[in-house]
Amino acid sequence: MPALDATLAAIDAANAEDPRTVDGRAFETVYAERMSACLAALYPDASDLLKIAARAQHLRRWDIPRADYPEGRRGYNDWRRACRVHHANLAGTFMRANGYDDAAIAHVGALIRKEQLKKDPESQALENVAAVVFLEHYFAEFLAKYDGYDDDKIVDILGKTLCKMSPKGHAAALALPLSDRARALVAAAVAKEAAALERLAAVSLD
């Protein structure tokens, strides 16, 4: 089996052990497939290493429960960083077992750990894909879960996400079949961050 196929198969097998399910399928299996599908749609010429990073974006995320970290933004950020290191380490193990060299493993690890945002085109592509997948498949659930948040707070959260994306990602997000409220919130975030987004577009890696 080619190295890429074998590595993706190993990631899929690991994610298939997720005890959480969506319509009878492992939660992270569904998420990984959505990441790969979005990557293929937005970046049909993506490299094999970017394909691995996208598939491993949440590799065995349930191993590190959010509840193990304090509530609040600092606890959330610490949890996210721990998850990224975990995903990258596991992906590297699978890659090494299938013949990838240290340089390839290091590159995928850096992508998953978000070490080169706004500096590396593949890192930007991965960020665009992750944001689009969230908006398309998980934003409605987010809105329901945090129904106590007012629209200004949601717009502020969305604005931070938009500022991590490139114009290509923004266009893909705005083209999604979102609910009326979700679309209005995204549009409000775009309007609020218009100046910042214009500056970012000038140096976009696409």
C-alpha cells in the first residue's frame, strides 16, 4: 500500500475507536472525512503531507478531555495546545511506520500544531479548511450550545476565526448554505473586521 494510503488508513483506524458517535459512526471519523472532503474541494492539488495533516487535525482528540483543563479562555487555549501536540505526535508515529522521513514528519507536525500561520501556504490552507468545516457542520450546534451568548459575543468569536483565514477561505465560508441567522452573524463579523481583513488580504498566502 502506498505510504499516503497506509498513513490515512492508520489515522482512520485510530479515529474509529472514538466512543462518541454521529449517526452511528465515530465522531472523529466523520470529522476527519469532512476535513479531507473540504480540502479536496478547496485545494484539489494539495500535497500528500497536507492531506495527512487535514485528516489528522483532530486525531484521537477524545484522549485529552476538555474537562481536564480549567474553565475559561486560558484553560481552553491550554487544552487546544495539548491536543495539537497529541495529534501531531500520533500522526508522526503513523507516518514513520509507513516510511516518511524526519523532514516530512516535522512539516506535518508543524501544520497540525499551527506553528506557521500566515507564513506557510499549507498552514494557511489547513486553517481555511478547518474554519470552513466548522462553519458548515458545527456552527449551528455551537450556537445552540451557547444560546446564552448575545450576538455581539458570537460576532467577536467569529471575527477572530476570520482573521486566521485568507480571502479564499472567506469566500468559501460565505458560499456555504448556512441558516439565515448564521449567515447574518458571519456577515456581521466580516463587516466588523473589514479593516483587519483588508490588511491581511494584502499579504495573503491564499
